[in-house]
Amino acid sequence: MEYIRVRWLHSRRNDPVLLITELDEARWEVRKIEIFPNGSIGYADRQMEHGGTRLGVVPVPSIVDIAADPEFTPEDITREEFEDAWSLCMLAERAARADIPKALDILKRAGVGNPPMEGDAVPPARKHQ
């Protein structure tokens, strides 16, 4: 796998300004994150699309070819950098769907008036047989 980050220098509101991509050996996009001028984020993989982001329909050009266009500033990144960005996208999406007041209410009530009982502990992991 290869991981790249590409800054796209333009003034169009509806196009991303940053693309972070995981590529397979043939340079097809596996996962992609797009960040837009207004701060919104889109992402896609082979099973899902969010925020209008989709995987490409052709392989991604080499870093050298991308850099030949003055609108783009590409760079290689590590798998860890990509995974950090991907995890942030997943967490942000889940947080956006969260009902924080409801969650806090549930946590406030958890265990109230109920002392710990036998069986409340998390069981130890079972060994595979």
C-alpha cells in the first residue's frame, strides 16, 4: 500500500483542498479522505461513501506526475499518518450522530442505588480450544 496527501490549490468552494489517500499496488484508491474549504470532510472506501466523496474510477498518477501540475502539492505519508486521519473521520462522523444529552442522562443514572452485584464484572477472556 501507498499513502499520499495532496494539497489542491484553488478557490472553488465545492472542491476539496486536501486529499488523503490509501492506494493499492496498482495505484487504485482503497480509502480516501477529502477536506473542503469550509472544513467539511468527506470519505470513502470500497463499501461506503460519505459527504459526496467517492473513490476514483482510474488509478492515481505517480507523485511526480501529480506534482507536474502547479495546482497540486503531493507528498508521501506513512500508514500511521493515514490511519490517524481515517480514525478522526470515523470518530467525527459518529460524534455528529450522537445524542449527547441522552448519553449523559444514561451515564448519570447508571448504577444509581444499585450496589455492584455478582456477575457485574467483565469475564476473563476465554482461551481458544
